[in-house]
Amino acid sequence: MISLIPRYIFNFFFFVLLQVLILNKMEFSGYLNPYLYVVFILTLPFETPGWLLLTLAAILGLSVDLFSNTPGMHMAATLILAYIRPFILERFAPRDGYEPGTLPLPSYYGFGWFLKYAVVLVLIHHMFYFVIESFSVENFMRILVKTLGSTIFTLIMMGVTMLFTYRKKRRI
């Protein structure tokens, strides 16, 4: 796991810079907003302690907030994502549990498993973010459409990103 630290430091900066320099500028008719930075939290090792997961999520969300002029919204949504992640992992765990030294990636547990895992967490993240953004549930249908559209767009971008970054299956 120690050998993965430089890779995760690189991933952190890569996803923050990608998000704030390129993806935040992409908005399609106000309904499709890609938030690819959540991949960092989704792909952290299973053995990541809860306190570290929440700390990394807070720093990640705060970093995106600082560059996006969204005071605390990304941080709050990312903290919700990190808080719920262990429960979702437990819910989708294989019968024998997760093998030690594996990562939550399609190359270890299959595309179907990863898709369920990512859809649930990205949907929760996006729903929470868009509710905070509008600060109201009066426009619930608009929030729902933005959440579903952005979730689908983020998942497509996530799939493409994973094709280029997480190719080989290896133990930690």
C-alpha cells in the first residue's frame, strides 16, 4: 500500500487540475456538469481507514471549491460520498469478501460490480451537490434532471478515463 502513495498523490493533483481547468468550463445547457474528481475517492484502496478517507475527501472537495468559487459545496458533497462509501462497499461485497491487496476497480471485480458501485456513489454525490447548489427542493424536477444527466456524463467520462489509466490487474 505504501508503494501506491506517489500514484495517489499524482492522481489527486491530476483530478483536481483536470476538474478546475477543463471540466468546470464544460457545461451543456446547464444540465450536464461532469465532476470527474470523484474518481479519486472511488478508487482508493479498500483498506483506507475511515478517518483518512474523510480527510482526503475534505481536502479534495475544498481544493475544487477554492478554484471553483463554490464555498464548501464540493467539500460537503465529497464528504457525503466518502462517508457512504464503506456502507456501499459492504453492500456490494462478494460473498467471500474483498481479496486483500485489491482495489475497487473493474479489473478486479468486473465491470458490472464497478458500475453498480460507481452509479450509486456518483448519484448520491451529484444529488447532494445539486440540492446544495439550488438550496431548495422547489425545483426538484430540475435538480433530478441535472443529477441524472450529470451522473451519466460523469460515468461515461469515468469509463474512458479508466480505460487509459487503470489497465493492468495487480496486487497492492
